[in-house]
Amino acid sequence: MQLRDTELLLKNDEALSAIGPMLTATWPNVQSIYLQLRWCRAQISGEPSEPKQGPLTMGLIATREFDMWGDKPELAALINQIQRAFE
């Protein structure tokens, strides 16, 4: 694993740790972000994963949920940074 991958994995794990406590059945947008972050983590670390289900949208969702309407702009920025690394 390259240094860039190691740094991206650390950022991804940080985002997953922040999102994990927010997972609820009534907040499907957070579930979507979580699943996309899990997919990204698998790609970075070489773990098996399901095929990509479509374009990554976690950055847009995070901006809407955590920055525009929420109180976690740093988390939204982190998720957007991870998504950009995969584009």
C-alpha cells in the first residue's frame, strides 16, 4: 500500500467512525454515505467488495446533510475529499 493509500485509508476510517454512531433506519442518507465509504475502504485496502452500484454521491449528500443543514462542515469536507480521490 502506497503512502497516499495509507493516508486515504486513515481519512476513510475517520469518516466511518464519525458516521457510524449516526446510522439509523430513519436516516437513509447517512446509510448511503456509510455504504459508499465502506466500498471505498475495500478498494483502498484490497478487501473484497460488491461491485460499485453507481456514481459516488456521498460528497453531495454529506454537503447537504452536514454542511448546509447540519453542524458538521468538517465531516462534509472530509467525505468530499475522499470522494474526489476516487474520481
